[in-house]
Amino acid sequence: MKHSTSNLLARIFIPLVFISNLTSAFGQDTTPPVISLVGDASVTVVLGGSYTEQGTTVTDNVDGNLNANIQVGGDVVNPGVIGTYSIKYNVSDAAGNAAATVSRTIVVQSAGTAPADPVTIVGHYRNTANVFRGYQLNGGVFTQVHYPGAMGTRVWGVSGGKIVGDYNDGASHGYVYDGSNYTSLNVPGAVYTSARGVSGNIVLGIYANLVNGQPVYHGFSYDGSQFATLDYPGAVETTARGIAGNVIVGDFKGSDNKYHGFKYDGSNYTAIDVPNALHTKARGVEGDILVGFYQDANQVSHGFSYNGTNFTTLDYPNATHTYAIDISRNHIVGIYEAGGPPHGFQYVSGTYTAIDVPNAVFTTATGIFKNTAPVATNQTITMQNIRTQYILLFLVICFLLIGSCLLCIAFSDSRCTYKQYHSFKYLF
């Protein structure tokens, strides 16, 4: 019987492939590498100090030393900002086996207790890994604000002990942070939610729904149990940005394709437009004062304050663009640009001060809260001390007068007794 060359090769090749596959199956590498930390799993750094990464060692039963292949991720440690940072280490061997992720925690903390400051400023910054992190600034000390597990966090507003903003985990969500716990906020059915302001138990912000595949933006308020939509009458889109008491401010896009600010008192909407501006956006409110920014005919942005009658332009010195974002008492915060990345600023009594998170690529200042309670408490204590001192002085005088009267009586001096009596009487 004759066999073709192809049939003969097939009879030889197929068994060889089977034997090769069988050998691979029995000799397959299924053991993942092992990562070991060099140094401690938890490291404490004093604020303003430095952090030096100590690295890891990696061993594999087949590939041996894989130190050169380690992938370092997680947070970028910023010794200039108080917070807890987590660095994560990952690696895979040549067979594709992934090692169990190993983490190191770095805690940046103050060397001592910072002096109490009635003014708290919040905002967000971009670190050197191009990731957003929030911050709060009090007493000259920056403290990180970061929603647990999020890829990025931004802070937009503050009032009392509450901070609001948004975070991203593949989608955008709002949140409220009370100093201890984070609470996620999501408007039902929305593809985007961002909390922008807070006053008491009321949170407001922005949400978006998809219409024909495109996002359409609306304002919202949330009272802890229910969401309410805020839409300027006839507007193409509306965003709610700031709140104080029952007054809400924001901006809307009209049918003229321009942006206008608005003020809403719970019943009526009032449009806010800087004269001759291309666009006007309201961002913060305190009593009768609104702040925001506008774009002039040259498309240059300027901050403004508005007292219900007059607009006052706010321009950071030598800046190309200025944006006023929030106000508390007589303190205004915002953002300015001067031909480079943005910077935050504070404006008080005619003086501008730049705000920059240490080691950040750029910084924004988006919210401020000035708490007068500590001052009032100190004043009360002071007055109590003064009253106590007067009472003690009064008792001393009474004791001296009574002592004098007794001496006069002892010496039978009626005139002395009469005079001392009347002096004592008029002290009441």
C-alpha cells in the first residue's frame, strides 16, 4: 500500500504535538510570585517632612528575581498635605500568574496641634500623577479629602462641619463628608451627580440625564431624604452652585446660547447679568452679596461681587483670568490663572493671597466657611471673667466698709457710721 508524503508527515507530527502538549500540561507554571515589603507596612511622616520609598522584593519559583518587574500604583504621597496614603505593589511572572497585591500605608500628620482658625478653605488639586484630590485648609495646614476607593476626588463646598464635592470611580457621584464619614449622593436615573454647596441639612448641586445620547444638566437640592430638581424657567440647562440659608445661586444657559447667573429664594428666580458681559455665572452667596465671574468682550474672565445694586470687579493682580467662587462673611475665595496652571486665592479687605497645595500641579479654592462661634465663646468667657472680678472687688469694698463701720461704732463716732452707711447703700 502506498502512502502519500502528506499522510506520512501527519502521522509523525500529530503524535509529537500531543506529546508536547502533554508535557506542557504536566509542567505548567501555576504558582504566582510573592511580593515582600522592604521596611514597615505603615509609615508615619511629619507634615512638611519627606518620604523615601523603600521598595519591595519579588521572588518566583520559576522566574526567580522579579524586582525589576514590580508595578507601583495607588496614591502619590504628598508630605505637605495631612492625610492617609496607600501605595500598592503588583507583579506577574512570565506565565501570567499575578501576585497578591501588597500595600503600604503612609500617614502624614502634624507635629503638634495647629492653632484654631475660624476660617476653613476647601478645594481640590491635581497631583503629579494627574489625579484629583480634595483638601481643606485650616490654620495654615492642608488636610487631604479623598472618597475611599475613588480614582479621583474634588471638593466644591463647605459649611459648618460638612464638606461636599464629587468623586469618580468610572462614573461621577456626589458626596457629603462630615469629618468622619463619607455619604455618596446619586440623583435617581442620572448619569452624573456632583454636590456643589451645603447649608445646614440642604445639599445642592448638578446632575445630568442623557437626551438623544447627550447630557442635559439640571440643578438639584437634597434635604436628606428627597431630591428636588432646580430649573430656571425656559432655560436650556441649569446648574445650582452655591447656597446660604434658603437662597440658592447658580447659572443657566438661555435660548440665546449665553450663560446667565441666577438667584433663587425658594419661590422666585432672578437673573443676574453683569452689564455688557458675554456670559455671567453666579457661584457663591452670603446674605445680600453674590460672587461669581463674567466674560468680557475679549473673552477674558473677571471675578465679581454684587450687592443687589452694584457690581464690583475682582481681578487677582497680574492674572489673565480671575474666577470668584465662594464667600463667607467678608472672605472671598476663587481661582486665578497667570499664563500657567490655575492657583487658588483668598481675598480679604482688599488683599489677595495665593493658595497652593505643596507639590501640586495646580490648585483651586472653591469653598470657604468662617465660623464666628469660637470668637463669641471667647468673648463670653472674657465677660464672665470681668463680672467675676467686679463681684470680688465689690465684696472686698463691702468688707472694708463694714469693717470701718464697726470700728466707728466701737469708737462711738455716729457721724462716721452715717457716712459709711450711705456710701454702702449707693453701691447697689
